[in-house]
Amino acid sequence: GAALGAVIGQPAPAVIAVFLAMGFGMALPFLILSFVPGLHRLLPKPGKWMDILKQAFAFPMFLTAAWLLSVVAGLAGAGAAGWTLAGATALVFAVWLGRQGGGIRKGVAALALAGAFVYPAMQANVPTAPVSGSSEAAFTGSYGEAAWSPETVQAMLAEGRPVFVDFTASWCASCQVNKLTTLKTRKVQDAFKQANVAFLVADFTQKDPMISEELKLRARAGVPMYLWYPAGASEPEILPEILTQELVIGLVEG
């Protein structure tokens, strides 16, 4: 993910080189086995364990679905999450029904019937979520944040304060991990307070044109993106997508 984000704004040769490298890396195990046939004996033998492993892999997918459902609830409310769950249940029911001897036609008919019920109800019950992002009036921070905007950045810099900008979204897993492991920790928050850092949050949960423009300006395809403006700086330093406490504290204390 980090490699793709970094290469989006690069020239075509760089983009091609990155994708070629990714493809080569994925094919490398098969190439090695082709050129060194003796390694085949090290591979696990087919057996019942394959079915067990296949079924076990379903549980991480269930957890992913639960997390995505929570994202839907955050974006459009509990009603939208409920109808999304109803739609998923209808889809599973249609697949199950199609396997009960009725064949593909019965499954398609059941799916169409379920869709005819779920989609209109979902459209009628999903509220229109307000656009977040740079709207300062609608933003309330939990640990000293303020809403990002270019004007706010310039105002904070004019006061002589360093500025840290967190471009984030509720559906961004990397963003949430960075918050839990770095940005919300006591050490980092204490460092921000001692250095009088202005901590600004650009919430991209709902697509915001101003944030999109800033991401494009910094040659980034999406969130997370972290900008660090030292006191008096006119241009920011773009930080890695994966943060550590040592990295952030080092910037603040440096």
C-alpha cells in the first residue's frame, strides 16, 4: 500500500517499474520451484488440513465484514448498517437457495426478489450524512485536535507554533492503527503539549474536495498522510504512512 501511494504521482516509467517489481516478487516462489525441482519435497502434502485451513480463513473475513459494517454505521448511521446487513443476509440466502436443487435460475430469482425488497428500503432509510473534512464548526476533537484547513495552518504558523496535520478517515485501517499506537499515546500527546504543537485533523471519511486537492498537491492517492510544519516553516515535511512514537517525538523535540 505504501509503495502504491508513493508511486501514484511519479512518471510512467517509475509506475511501470514498481508494478513489474511487485509482479516479479509474487512470481518468484514459482520461478524458484521451477528451476529447483527438488524443493517440491519441502511443500506440504495435500490433505484434509487444506479444507480446515480454508474454513479457518473465513473468520478473518467475518471480522473484516464486521469492521466495514461499523464504518457504514459511522458514515450513514445505524439504519444504513442494518440495511447493509439485511442485504448481505439476503445475498447469502439466495446463494443457499440456489444450492438446494433449484439451480442457478432459482438462485438468481431469489437474489432479484431480495434485492427488490432490500434496495428500496435501504434508499428510504439511509440518512444523508453531513460532509465532514475541513468543516470546523462540525468538528469536535477528543484529544486536543482542531479541524484542518489551509487557512488554519497559516494562522497557526503565524503564531509561531509548529503544526502537525493528520489526514485520516474512519474507514482507513492504517489511520486507526497509527492513532492507537502513536498519536493518541500519552508520550506523544505530552510532547505536543510541551512544544505547543497545533494538532490539526483533516477528516476524509466523507470525500472532501479541499482535502482531495491537498492530497493531489502532495502527490498522494489517499489517506493516511501526515504533514509536519516546524515553527516558521513554509513547506511541510511529509511523514511515512506508518508512524512510531519515536519518529513523532523526535520531530517535535528536534
